[in-house]
Amino acid sequence: MQSVHFTAETSSNGVVERDFTVGEIPGTLWSPATANATGSSGSRFDRAPLVLMGHGGGTHKKWPAMTGRARLLVTGCGFHVACIDAPGHGDRPRTAHDEQEIAALYRAREAGEPEGPIVVRYNAHLAERAVPEWQATLDALQELPEIGAGGPVGYFGLNMATAIGVPLTAVEPRITAAVFGLHWPDALAETAKRITVPVEFMLQWDDEHIPRASGLALFDAFASKEKTLHANTGRHKELPRFEADGAVRFFARHLGRAVTASA
Amino acid sequence: MQSVHFTAETSSNGVVERDFTVGEIPGTLWSPATANATGSSGSRFDRAPLVLMGHGGGTHKKWPAMTGRARLLVTGCGFHVACIDAPGHGDRPRTAHDEQEIAALYRAREAGEPEGPIVVRYNAHLAERAVPEWQATLDALQELPEIGAGGPVGYFGLNMATAIGVPLTAVEPRITAAVFGLHWPDALAETAKRITVPVEFMLQWDDEHIPRASGLALFDAFASKEKTLHANTGRHKELPRFEADGAVRFFARHLGRAVTASA
């Protein structure tokens, strides 16, 4: 098993941000700064639930939406939050196949052709590479005293991070609650039928890429007894900011934390 | 114009509950207890936004769901919250027509026949009686110094209270944000197309009375640039409790209040 190797640390406004690697995988772990030099876990951080956070296609682990959501989860609930660069993203090299698919996506976009078929097939490919990486990362993170094995784990990922998170959650019993959304059902609906943990699902009512019925079909596919759809007016990239607050409250309910006023 | 006539007052855990009448209409007004004998408004209450709250069919202004939501809105945001008994409900007399429709509903339920057609037509009838009553009540409430004219007003009503609230909001420019849900589109969709204020809409994904496509069609009908659908697994009466918290946060955003940790 590979361990977490910390490479950099910064701190601001109560949030400690630590870059790490697990083998070849680069990631970032955000944690609440604790008042005491030694927290309840025996490390300088208190033990708390962990939220795994995936980034969208074409972005990376420290994209503003990622750091913003991480801050909300840390300051609102005291969670630890981890994000890793997906294959071919951020600090990671692209394969020839990555380059081909990205070029195909740009060509379609340029030509005004549907992006969906390319995104669906490329994301499914990335998910095959990313799921074992997430599992190795979770193994390593759970070795840290402030996280530990057996504690609650959530997953929060939209767009490409839903394409990765659905198969991850389906095979990973340590994940006990998940926020997904903004994806097509084509490669995911059958896998979603195996997911039974509580799910919050986000959909844009006027998405120019994902037909409304397709988004609703993916939400419908989850076998979860408790699932909530949040659909908002607006196009694909217009997800309202307040949905991040809603996700914080979802994880607070399911990972067992109170929300403070700041969330 | 008729005035608010207060008839009873109780107080518990920071919430003052005052029963009132406006003409023949009985209502309840919940307000935050203020520390000072004289609030900022010149009355013993502070001035704050008002949320009008409608109750569902067969219940009344002090049904537990109403008092629970009122408490969340008052303690969470410092709002004033008013609910009135709908025609034929609570402390109000039933007409012969009310009795006929209620009997028809019970017969359908007993026979296992669809309730929808009866509920839709009876609620549309009740809305015709209720809309002018709400307007008279709002006129009177805005004469109170702690509410005042020109302040933000929200409307929160599901089931029958959506059948009343949609036509009310469509004709009442003083209402600037509304929470609706759990109703058929038949008598409401055309009216909903005239509503442009922010709307949060609740729908039960497994509603045994309202077909999923019907609920989605009513949500779709609102012309609001900003609208959010919250759909949850479960049957008609299984709306999760946490949706009341979500409604508090919706009104906090749109009526201009911060949410405290208790909400």
C-alpha cells in the first residue's frame, strides 16, 4: 500500500491546505485548523469525516470551484476534504488517447456538433483509470490519524466527477453519501442502479448539452431509498452558487456533523 | 379596509404567537420575541420581512407542520409569519358546496378511485374565495408597524396552499418570492406562466396521486428566471423534514435575511 506524502502546506482563515501525492497521484487535503497543537486524533488535526471531491473535465484539483467547496465543507462542518487530479488533468501527463479525445471534443465544439457522445465515451474511459486511483488514495488517507479507517466518507463530484464518482461509489462501500449531477445517463444509469446510499443530484433545467429527460433519467436510476433532485433554471455552466451550501447541509445530515452559521 | 384584531397571545422559546382576525378571517401571526420592550419599528416587535404561509387541504392554520415551519422561519431568520384558515377549514364554517366536495373526495378515496380530479376542481374553487381573503389580510398586516408597507413578502404553501398561492402570487405584486409544490398542473399551469418571482418547488418522486410528469409540468410552467425544483423519493405525504430548512434558506436569500445556526 502506498502512503500519503505531503509536499506543501499553506493555511488561511481556519483552513489548512496540504498538497500530497499517493504514488503518482497528486492531491490536496483541506482540513480545519485546530486551536491546539495536538488534536483529539493524536495528530495536530481533529478526527472528522472525509469528503472526497472530484473536479470537472478540463479543470484540476485546485480549480476555484474546488477550493471554494472545500472551504465551505471545512469551515461549515469541520470535515476533511480531499481532491485529486483526474488522469490527464492538472499536474498529470496526458496520454496520446487523452490528446485525441480532447482534440475530438474541441473539433465538435468548433463545428457546433453535440459534445455529449464524446464526453460520455471519454469520461467512461477516464473513470476506468480513476476509480482504482481514488481507492488507493482513500486507503492512504485513512492511514492518517485525523481521518482513520471506519469513519464516514462522502463523495462530491459533478460533470466528469460524476462519471468517475458513480462507478467509484458503486464499488466502494466506504462511501456512505454522495452528491452527483450534470451528466448523461448513457454510460452511468446501469451502474447507478447498484447505488443505494443517500444521493443528492444536481441538474440544470435548461442545459444546452444534456437533454432534460436524460438528466432526469440518471437521477431516476439510483436505487437509493433517500435521494433528492435539485434542478435549477439555467444552462450547463450556470449551476447556482447556493447549491454548494445545499451540498454542505446534505453531508452534514449524512456524515453526522452540525452545520455552523458560516456554511 | 379591515384591521388586524388580536384575540390571544402566547410565547415560547423566543416566538410570540398571536391569534388574530381580519373581518371574518381567523389567522395566526408568529413573531420573534424582542429583548427590548420597544423594537425598532416603534412597536414591541422589530420590523422584519413577512412570510405568508398556507396550510394543506383538511388541515388548519395551527396544524403541526404550520407551527413547525413558522418556528423555523422566526427563529432562523427573524421573519414574521402569518397563516390564515382557508375557506371551509379550521375555525371557519363549511358551505353546502364544501360538504359536497369533501364527501365526493371521501367517496373516491374509499372506492380507490383517483382523488386528483376532485382535489383539482375543489381547490380551484377554494382559491377563488381565498385569494381576496389573503389580499385583505396582507393589507391589514402591513398596517402593523412591525411589518409595514413596502417590505419584502414571501409565500410558502404546498398542496392546497399551492392551488391558492399560485393565483394569489400571480395577481399580488407584493409577493416577491414563493415556495410551492405537491400539486397537479391542470388548473394552475396557465396561471403559473404569469409568475416571474423566484420560486422553489417541491415534488415527491413517487407521488401516488400526482404523476411525475404532471408535477414536473407545473414546475416547468413558472416563468421565473430563478426557480429551483426539489424532488425527493417518497410518496405524497413523505416530504422530508429537511425541506422546511431549505425553504427557510430560500426565503433568507430572497427576502434579505441571514440564517442563524439554529435554522
